Amino acid sequence: MNNKLYTCPMDPEVVKDHPGNCPKCGMDLMPMHTGSKEHGSHGDHASMEQDFKRRFFITLPLTLLVAFFSPHIQPWIPIHEILYHNGILFALSTFIVIYGGWPFFKAAKNEIRHKNYGMMTLVSLAIIVGYLFSTAATFLFHGESMYWEIATLISVFLLGHWLEMRAVRGTGSALANLLKLIPPSAHKVHDEHIMDIPTEELVAGDTILVKPGEKIPIDGVVVKGRSSVNESMVTGESRPIEKKKEDTVIGGSLNNEGSLTIKVTKTGKDTVIAQISELIRLAQDSKPSVQRLADKAANVLTIIAIVVGVLTFFYWLVINPQGAIFAATLAVSVIVVTCPHALGLAIPVVTTVTSQVAAKNGILISDMQGFEVARNVTYVVFDKTGTLTEGTFAVTKIAPSGRTTERELLAVAAAVEEHSQHPIAKGIVEEAKRHKLTITRGEKFLSFPGKGAEAIVKGKRVLVGNARLMTAKKMRGFPEKIIHEPGTIVFVAIEREYTGYVVLSDVIRKESKEAINKLKGLGITPVLLSGDRKEIANAVAHKLGIGKVYSEVLPEDKVVVIKELEKTGVVVMVGDGVNDAPSLKQAHVGIAIGAGTDVAAAASDIVLMRNDPRDVANVLELSRKTDNKMKQNLLWATGYNVFAIPLAAGVLYSYGILLKPEWSAVLMSLSSIIVVFNALKLRNEKL
Ligand code: ADP
Ligand code: MG
């Protein structure tokens, strides 16, 4: 988090880790302030905004002066003597063009250097054409000038950019907001002393103190104290979470009433916040595919602007001669009104606001394309354990086969499961600890994903797992007939001899039912995909109202099921990421749930920070709304051209209707501002 980030003052969604030019508008990227610095994160954006504002307010009175001295305007002013003077007009306009037009010329230079001709090139072209024509009319031949039009055009552009930057600042940058969560300093505990040091100087193993009401500066485990912590800014979980000894805490969360002594476990790139920022950064580099459409449309508009501008000029100069200045004015007007500026903003402002709304609700979108696809979803496939259920297994029964005692059976099973990360394994180990059994960790551990595991415990080979594993490995004395137990059964065999089983049960999350109902309400088919026994999978599906169930599926076969479903529709896979990574990757859209502290591990497009399956429906709804907004914005950004271009070209001139350059500039700026505000309306969405 110590490396500096750079952002574009015009396009705050552009964030790079090196300086350079904005790929969108060609402006110089500015260093971005992170939370470890005291100032606000929008310092440079704000200073650009101020720059436009200043240039606008200096240019405006001069523009009015130009109007006062203009031959067009003077007859309207009730004074007797004719005052206009081309020399004064020339001097004033030269200043306005250079001072007011400067930011546009500078950006145009970048566009031209990158051969990425766009909005700024067009604006500069319009200003320069108008100015040169007027200058020629002043000194070379005697004709009317268009100083007044050019001065107004510049003023309107400055005003438009100033207002737009103000609005864009409102969309903010999710990344900068996140980095702001980290407090700049921490109270380090050092041999009974406490000193304040900068957060970035902390290393793993340091002990720090967090006082009541303070923010937790970094990830760690509690070594002393009790308190409740508000993690909503990081995970979106709004309930305060109780923290006591050995609990993990996340940097950026807020400590409530108690004092906590914390041992630092992760620093820099490994912290949760750093990983979230990384995800957001990836998301910002991943463009939704409508972006390509918008870019193409912008290129087409740039070409239209130049072609129609040139045609307009020749028409009014040669075919229907109205003088060079008239022809140039209309050409300038066409170029200005066709500027595809709003089009450049239309999609990015929406994605920025959407990621922000999502992040505020504990939803991290790491791939915009996946998120975009989610709007058309047919199937939502849920992993069972840890996704629709709590994923915390409690032992409900221990049944030794007679050769051994309950305690012994549990102890050997726990010795094997000590090595495993599976929720079932954790349940068995927990139970053994609860009974204060000494667990001799097994050796030569071997895992059979989706089936069980094996290890050598005190010299004996111990196998734990489901019936399929016991049969496949031909354990002696394994009962032929199916054992009916309400829960997941883990069989145990010692030295190839069946020795009994342990029953565990997991509870369905209380939000699962509502989550499934919401999806059905959206016309989506929920699917359950589980490695667990048919009996249990069916029971869970039945309770939740899921009609399509795949049970006893091995991890590698889950991918096959997803592929099969993908033949008939768009598939979203929701999993807790433990052994679901391949299927999360395979599905059109992968959603990792409850990955709050292991974000980077997710092979998914979207990460739900809260352990709440209802967020799946929220994501899909947000995806649909985002799509609508993008389409609306594309329309707002381009639609007005249909009537504006012909008007600017003088099609209705014979009826006395003309779109002058300054009105073209107003229209064009208005379209940009509408696009931004339309995106901002998404912020009011309740998820
Ligand atoms: P799910 O699809 O529900 O997440 P898994 O594919 O992880 O399930 O596992 C499927 C089944 O394999 C479990 O229900 C359990 O019977 C067995 N199993 C997997 N790992 C273990 C383990 N470490 N110990 C005991 N049984 C296991
Ligand atoms: Mg699972």
C-alpha cells in the first residue's frame, strides 16, 4: 500500500501505479493521496476543478467585453456611438483563446501524441479554426469576425468542465475511500512502553494497542481484551462483532467499547484492505463489454464531426455561398456539437457508482464483464456447505462399532482431521478438543477431495470419509446396508478394519430461504450442487424449495455439471471458495461468498464479504439496474446528435433556425452533465 497510485483528474476511475497519460482523455495523471497522508484524497482532482473554475471566472467578464464590442451585439445596446473595434476584439479574444483554451490544447496535444484523437482534439480544432478565421477577417480581408462566438464557446466549455468535474468528484473513487479507512498511526506496545508510530512501519509480530472508539490500523489477532468491533466499512456486515482473545481483527474496522491488545499478523499487500483495493483496481481495468460499443461510437462520432464539418463549410462557401465566416461558423458549430464527450463518460461513471454502491453493501465486483453477464442469468448454482448452510459442523453422535470406545474413535478421527481444512474436519477436531482429548497429529496425511482423508496415527493407518471411500478402499467389516442418520456421516477405519462412525450436522443459514425465494421472484432457477449424500442434499433442497439438485458430486465433476448447464443458459456459480474454485472459474459468473478474510484466493468475478446468500439476488438486481443505466446513458450521450447535427449544419437556415457554436457547446456540455447525474441516481439504490 506504500506504492503511489496515479489517477486522472477528469476520469477518476482510471487508477494506475505509474505516472503517464490518461488512456481515456490524454490528460496527465496526477499522484493520488492515500489514507496514510492527512489530506483528502481528491486534492489534485479538486485543484483541476479549481483551475477550470478560475479560468471560467476570468474568461467570463472578458467574454462579456467581447460581446460589448461585437458588431452583432452592439445594435442591441442602447448607446449612440458605434464602438466596435476589431483591434480590441482581436486582443481580448487572443487572451481568451490562449488562457481559456489552454487546458483543452494541452489535452489535445496528448491525444494527438497518442494518436487517440477525440474530444479535446475536436474542441481545440473548433477554437483554432474560429480564431484563425476571425484573425484573417480582421487583418487580411475585410469581413465579419466570429470572436464573440469563439469567446462564448470557450466560456461554456470551461463552465461545462468545471461543473462536470464537480459532479464526477461526487461519484468519488471507491479505492481512495477504502485507503482512507487506514489510520495513519498506531500505538505500538514495546516493553511496557507505548509509542505512536506510522502504520506503515508496523511489521508482523508487533503488538499494538487499540483504545475504545479508535480504528484498528492493521490485520491481527487479539491477545488481550474484549470489545465489539464494527467491520461494516470493510465487509459490509453491519452487526457489531464480538472480539476476544484469539479472534482475528481487520485493519480499517472500528473498535467500539473495549480496549484491545493486538498482535500484528499481516502487513502491506497481505492485509484485507490491500487485497480489496487490489480487487477494485483489477475491476477498474476490466471494462464491461458495452465500453467497447461506446468507444466505437465515439470514434464514429469523431469522424462524423470532421466529415460533416468540412462538408458544411464547402456547402455554405461554394454551393450556397454565404461568405467564408458564415461557412466557418457553421463548421465550428457542427464540430462542437458532435464532440463525443458524454460518450466517454457514459459507461465509466456508471461502473464507478455501481462498484461504490456494491462495496458499501459488502459486495466486491472484481470483474466488470462477469458482473455485466449476470443480468441475463438463467441458473444460480449453489454449493451447499458453507454457502446455503453455516458450514460449521457439530458432532451429534459418535458410534463405535464395538472394537473401540467413543473417546478413542473421536481421538483417532481428530488426529487425521487436524490436517484438513474441510468444515467437517474442523467439526471433528472441535469436538475432540471439547472433550479435552489429546490429539496426536497423524503423519503422512493424504486427502481424497470430496471423499475423505487418511493418515498414520501412532503407527496405524487411519481412514476417515464417506461410504463411497470405504467401499472403494474395501474396508473390512464395513456394513453393506445403508445407515440412516440425520446428518453427514464420517466413517472411520483403522488398519483397513471398519471401526465406527461419527455423525455431524450443519444448519441451514436463516437467510437461505429468503435468498432462494428472491431468485425465483426474479425468474431464475436455483440449483443445488453438493458433494454430500443424496439424502442430505435432497432434504436441504426440499426445505429451501430448490427443485434441481445434484448430489454426491466429486469436486472435479462439479465443473462438468456447470458445463452441462451452460449449454442451456447463463450460469452463476456461488461457492465458499474452498474446493469450489474450478467451478467458480468455469461458470459464466463466479460469486465467492463469505471470503471476508481470504479475498485473493477467490477465483471469482464477484466476492460477497458478508456470509449472506441474499446478496446473490442483490448482485443480480444491481447488474440489471446497472445495465439499464448504461443504456440510458448511451442514449443521452448520442441521441441529441440526431437533431443537433443537421441544425448545426444549417439545414433549417432557410427558416431562420441555426444552432450557433455557443449553443452547440451548451448542448454538448449539458449532455455530459446529464450522463453524470443519471449515473449518480444509482447511489440511492437500496440493496
Ligand atoms: P460439499 O459439496 O458439500 O462442499 P465436499 O465436496 O467438500 O462437499 O465433500 C463431499 C463429502 O466428502 C462430504 O460430505 C464428506 O462426506 C466427505 N469428505 C470430504 N472431506 C472430508 C474430510 N476431511 N473428512 C471426512 N469426510 C470428508
Ligand atoms: Mg463446499
